Amino acid sequence: MKSADRFSLVGFLLCLAIFAACAEREEREGSTREEKEKKEPKALTLTLAQQETIGVTTEKAVVRAVRPVIASFGRVIPRLQGRVQVASPVAGRVTAQSVSLIPSLGALVHKGQLLAEVEQTYTAPEQVQLDVGEQGAAGAVQEAQAALEAAAAEYERSQHLFQAKIVSRKRLEEAKAAWLQARSRYETARRQQASYHTATATGGESPRRFPLTAPLEGLIVQAEITAGQQVDTTSPLFTIADLSTVWVEAPIFEGDLDKVDRKSEATIRSVGEEGAAWTGKPIYAGEVVDSLKRAANLLYVVDNTAGRLKLGMSVSVAVPAGPEKQVVMVPEAALAESGGGKGVVYVRRSPTLFAEEEVTIGIRQGGLVTVAGEVKEGDDIVVIGAPELFGQMPGRLPTAEEE
């Protein structure tokens, strides 16, 4: 009985060992099969008729010499003296006639263009002082006029007496000098009276009206003015920006400052807009590191004649870093991005066979994008029809729309 139990236990243990070995072998074969499936690219066969229906179009993968870049997210700012504010030179009120002059937001104005008129106004103490001054000036004019009339009469009398040889020439010259001095005082009093009069005058011809003109050609980006508004000398009424040329500010972390080429041009793209790119010429090398952000700002000047770059707009800046390298590039339109710097492209391996290749995405330049993976120079890359291939590729899960 004991011998039979011993044989049963040995048989049971032997079965367990065989079962474990089989399970391990299946697991190993399954892992090998999965790895093989992962390594093997997905492939799809399409007849020429199917390709024509889809409209499949291919372009060759090419090798280009490109420079590695460090990406930065920057913003568009006005160039120096490219944004000015217009304020009133005096405290006063915007005239009613300015309604037809005040430009609207976004309007293009030319240098020297009349934007509005401001009529100077005075505070109560200033007005009282002007009234008193004007009265005093009127009295001074009357006194000077009386003195002038007396001096003129004396000069005329001296001329007659000199002709009759009753007075000397010296007496005549003294009378003439007194008359000239009285006339000068009278003219001075008249000018002072006129200045007080113009300071308190009103109406369309008043010298108290001051024009507001555009100091440069540009767009009205801010306007805080209406007809009849009371204004002072401290508040800007217009902001004018010349956007034909703008600056782009690109922060570079201090650890990357030694890697970037701060003397080379950078490629600038608007965020979320494909195909739009500008060339930025460096104007400032970023010599100061922000103590909080630990980054230095590089400045680039950009031609914005078309006006597509707006002040404050976020842009991506590709700053060159290092020497040129030979890399494989494909059209950007051929790339299906999957996130994390990865994507897929579709390669025609034969007239009817298409393979999906996973690639790592690199530098974008001139409508092309650098890819690293199994794509080689000269490969036929699907440019038009890639979404259709994406949906039909074996192993691809259907999208929500397909369901």
C-alpha cells in the first residue's frame, strides 16, 4: 500500500512538471510571435484599379543636408520705435469736428495724418488769472497809448521849433528818442493784450486748438477717444503700430545657450497653422538670463509685409544648433502623427503592395519633415491617399465614425 502511494505521488509530480514546461513553452512562443508581429510592418495589397479609385499619389523620400535645431516657443512683439502712443499736448476737450477725423481700430494711417483736434481748456483758478491778466493788459495798452500820443506831439513840436532855430538839435533828438521808446512800449502792451485774448478765445479759428497727428505710418491698434471727451496730457489716446516689420522673442534655457548658433537665421512658424513659415534674422544674442525662468531671450527681426503675424501671437522658433547632417526627409503631407514625436508613413514596396512604417519625427523644413526608421532614400511615399490606407491596414481598429 505504501509502495502504491509512492508511485502515485511520483506520477502526480511528473504531470505537474510536464504541464509547467508546456505552459512555459507556449508563453515563450506567444511572446516570440508577438515580437515578430511587432517587427513585421503592416502591409496591404491594393490593385491598380483600387489605387486609382482612392487616388493614391506618391513622392520619393529624399536625403537633405539639414542643421539640428532647438525648438522654442516665442511671441511676436513690436520692433523698437515700431509702436507709438499719441497723447494730447494740452489738457482740453476733443472737438466735435473730430468725429470725421478719428480713425477706427485696424485702420491704416499715414505719417502726419490728422487724427483729431483738442481745444485747450483751463481750470477755474487759471481762468480767473487769465481774466485778471487780460484786464491788466488792456489798462497797460491805454496808458502806453496815452504816453505815445504825448511823445508824438512833443516830437512834432520839437521839429517845428528846430526849424525855427529856437531849440537845438540835441533837444530834437531827445524828443525823437522819447517818441520811439513810447511807441515800443505801446506795441509791447498790444502784443501782451493780444496773447491774453487768444488764450481765452473760442471757436474754429482759436489758436487754442491743437492737432493730433500720426507720428508714423501704421495700424491703429488701440483708440481711447471720442468727440467731446475731456483729455489730459498723461493718457494715450491712440496706439499706432507699424507691423510691416516685427520682432520675435524666443526664450532659450540657459543649458542650451552654448548649443545654439545665435548668429544664424531661425525658422519661425505660427502655432497651429501648417505651411506658414518666416525667416528670422538675429538682432540680439540674449546676454541676460532671467533669474526666475532661467532662460535668455533671443530676438529676431521678421519681414511681415503680408501682416499675418500679429502682436502677442505665439510662434514656434527653430534655432539652429550644430553642423549640418544628411537625413532622410519625406513630404509633411505624407506623415500621420501619433504623438510623442512618432508617426507613420506608407511606403509602396511594389506596384500593389503598401507597407506602414513607424518613424520618429525630426526637423521640418520647406514642406518636408525628417524621419528616422526603416524609410530609405528613394522609397515611394504615399502623399495622397494615406488616410484611406490607414483605415484599411490589417490590424487597425475601426474608428468611431466607421463603427
